[in-house]
Amino acid sequence: MFKTVEEASQRWITEGKAYKDKLNNWLDIIYIDKKQPETSCPEETRKDMAPYVLDQIIAFNEQGKQEELRRLFPPDNDPMDWNGIAACVSQATILPDNRLIVTVGEWHQEQYMYIINGNDYVMLDNIFMFGKSADKKYFAKAYPDKIEITEGWDGPVIKTLAPPKSYGEKYATVKDGLADLSLTDFGIHQLVVFPSGQRIAMATAVGIFIIDDSGSTLIETENKEAEEEGYTFRHDYPHIDVSPDEKYIIVGSQSSSHLLLEEIDGVWTTVATVEPRSSYPNLAKFNYKVKDKGGVNDGPQVLLCSCHFGGSASLSLPIKNVTPGFEASGYDADDTLNYVDTRKWVFSAANYTWGYALGTNDGYIWFKGIDGAQHGYLYVGGTVMDMEFDQKKLVVASYSGQVIIYDCDPLFPDNQIFRSVDNKAEKRPDHYSITNTAYKDVKRYLFFKGQHPKIW
């Protein structure tokens, strides 16, 4: 196809820059100028190069020449076809020493984990997924037969917790099948460590639980009935999060409302019920970075996402609005809620002081204010399964089998994250990203089925 790698590289870079410049300028007309472009959306011209570039990714990694690969073929998802190749990356987090912890595989698949340090990696034995506290002081490591809580990733084990063995006294008339399950059979969607490090919250396909030394407590989101002996319940879109002050948990599942619970006299009690804006609650996340400045609906809050093929939505509930017996309806647009987004199916989220980065199934991260203001976008390529923002870096895991690290520093003048009318003349920091942010793609890890990670 090409006489030399350099010839292929020249085409990849030249056409890639040209396409991204045209596309980003076209999007600026929509999002900055607030106009409708007079021309059609620019089209990618390098799709025929995908097999060749994939071969180079594999070859340069085998030779240990990952930096040269990035120089010759800067990473870009648009021309590539990862179908049938990529293995979904469901979790990624960054440690203080810049190592990455990565989980490959979704909740209903076989899952396995890596620790990645620069260009080196180690595949972990037995651990199949992880959880963490909001400040990452504590981590939960899920094994087939137990969950360990450690202080930091490498620190001592401070708790070893057993999987739930039953649904509790309410359902004790018929013996359930939880005790017969390995943790790998629970279908764990989320593990969250409480800030104290003494217990965990776990959302699974067979139930949502709080687990500590004394055992497990089922958190009910939907009305269920005990069935024949050996039964387990089924939960779709189960999710849970714990507030940074450990006062609340937020839970939900496909057929529930958004439920805010507080532990009162040792019992987790519903203190707020929010009807979703869309059909099916699927994600919730506390954001205590938002400060209470005396404005309407500001201050610490919890993001409430719901989904449907016909249209998804994200609300947020300001904690200061929670009063005894609080109820609100996102569907009826109650004014005690914030309306963050009314379109996108959100799979993951990261907190900012002004709102959220929403990782969605269209392959984008959408940056939205708590008031619904559209601040920016960043195209990742593939459903955004997980992400983490720590001021200096944004780490993103995608369904298309990638972990991407974005450098978030420096920003545009006046510490602006996003392009605007005022800084539109500024040079874009990344020639190959579709974005109006100052973020720059600095490293990618590719996870192909049946293979160890590649670096791009």
C-alpha cells in the first residue's frame, strides 16, 4: 500500500490535521458563533489506512518503539475500525505516582485487571475489579470469594469482607441462592468504599448491598418477592454512590425512582425520592465540589442520570433542598432540581466546581454546568465507560478498548478550559482531537481481545 512507513506517516498526518482543522472550525461555528454552518460536515479521508495503521501499532509495540509510533501515526480513532478487536475497558483510575489501575471487561463478561506504569504493565492475579473511596484513600479489591479494603492501593489490608450470603430476614421464608454464588457471579456494576474505609457499597445484577464486618444489608430499590428455593433477584442498571461526608447513599435501578438514603438509628432510610426525567435511572454521583454561594440550587449535590433509547436525561439534586419527606419530579420539571442535560445517555461522570463532565454512549464527553449550560465537548470514540479528573489529568476508559490520558494543564489564557469568542484565535493544543477544550491527548493504551495492552 505504501513504499515506506514515512510515506504512510506523511499522509496520515497531513490528511489528519486537515480534517480535524476543518471539523473543529465547523463545530466552532455551531458552538461558539451560534450559527448553522453553510457547508456540510467534513469527512474523514483515511479510513482505507486503518488495516495498515493497525499493523504498525502491533509492530512498533513488539519492537518497543511506542514513542516513534505516536510520532509517525498520532493517535486517532476516526479512521480506525475496532469492531471485533477491542475489549471493553470498564474501569480506570490513576494513582498518586501516576500508575494506572485498569479493569478490562464489562460486568457480564470475564473481567481482568492490569497495573500500568508508563510502558510497563502487570496483569493481576485473582482480582477482577476494584472500587475506591471518593478521596482514593481506600481501595476495595474484589476476589471471587472476598473483598479486601486496603489503605491506598499498595497499603495494608484493613478489612476483609465476605460476599452477601442472603437477602435478609424479610425474605427468609424461602432460601435464596446468594450463598451459592461466587462474587464473579454477582454481576458487580459498582464498588464504592465509604470514606471511613470501614464498609463498602456494592451494586450488582442480583441486588444492591452495604457490606461491613457484621455482614450485608440489602438496599431495596424495587418491590421484589421471594421465589422458589435458590432464587436470586434481577436488577437492571443497579447503581450506588456514597457522599463524601458518609451521610448519604444514592441508589437506583431500572424500575425505581432516584432514592437518597440516610442512616438513621442504624437503618438506611429514604429521605428523598426523585422521579427521573427519562425512563430508567442508570447512574448517580455525588458532587461536593460545587460550593454554596447562596444561589438557587447551588452547593453540594448529587447527579441523577436516567436513560431511554428515545431520549435520556440528567438532573441534579442540591443537598440543601432536601427537607423531611422530600419528593420531586424530574419529569414534571420541579424547580427544586437542576436540569443538567436532556439528551445524552450517560455512562460515567466526573465532577467540576461548576458542574459535570458527562461520558456518553455517543463517544463524547459533554461538559455541562449544573444549570444545563453547554460548556464544551471532547470526542473520545466509543462509549465512555469510566473517567477521572484530578485537575492535571483526565483519564478516560472506553468501550472501544482504550484508556486515554489527557493533559489538562496548561489551559487557555485566564485559565479557561474551553474555547470561546474571547480566545478563539488561540492555537489548539491538540491537532488530532475533536474538542473545544484545552486538553491534550498524551498517551493511549489499547486493549485488544486476547492480548496484553498496546501503547499508542
